[in-house]
Amino acid sequence: MTLQHRVGALVLGPPAADTGDVTTERTFSFVTWPLVAIAAVGVLVLILRWAYSPGHSLVERRPHQGAPDEYGMLTTVAAPATFVEGEQLRLRLEASGIRATLAPTTAGPRLMVFPDDAKTARAVLSGPEPPKRPMQ
């Protein structure tokens, strides 16, 4: 290569074939990506405001203690003194095939069943207690 070719290459720069086509389609991304990021943060803010607003909490609330007659179709069959005693009675009913609920009421714990099962549940609870199995 001669000196004239070297000087010409320095003045003219690299050949046009090496630069490729210059497009402007990527210049729009300087505007769109910040807008997408702002929109994503906005959506997160709306979701968090909904999740933590009063009355829309995703966390379970404490059970409401109502009067014994505020439990819809359920009928009270026993009024145990403690929740432990009530759970033992509920397990006796469950072992007999009767669905039962131990509800915290304003009058204390109440064992409740559906009206169709009330007569059978009272008979099971008034009968002899089944023998206890020894602990292993």
C-alpha cells in the first residue's frame, strides 16, 4: 500500500460498506421504555392501594362472635364450658358421622349442627362416652 492510499484512508475514513445502514427505529425506545416502566409502577401502586385499603384486605379477619342464634341454619346441641371440652365433643360427633361446628359465641363456646342432625347429635352426646385409647 502506498503512502497516498494510507493518507486517503485516514481522510476518508472506513469504507461505506463497513458502516451499514443507519436506522432510526431504535430511537423510539428511548421514549417507550421509560413510559413502560412508569406504567408498570403505576399498576403496582394501584394493586397495593386496593390490597391495603380498608375493607379489602387479603388477610383473614378474626372470627366474629355473635349470639348463638346468629349462625343461620345451625342449631345448638351443647354448651361446653371450654373450647377444649367443646372440641372433644365435636370429635365425638365427627366420629359418629355427624358434621359439627364449634362456634365462639357471645355466650361462650357452642357446639352446633344442622337441624336434621340435631336429634341424633343430642343422643350421641348424652350416651356413654367411648373408652379412651391408651397413648402410645
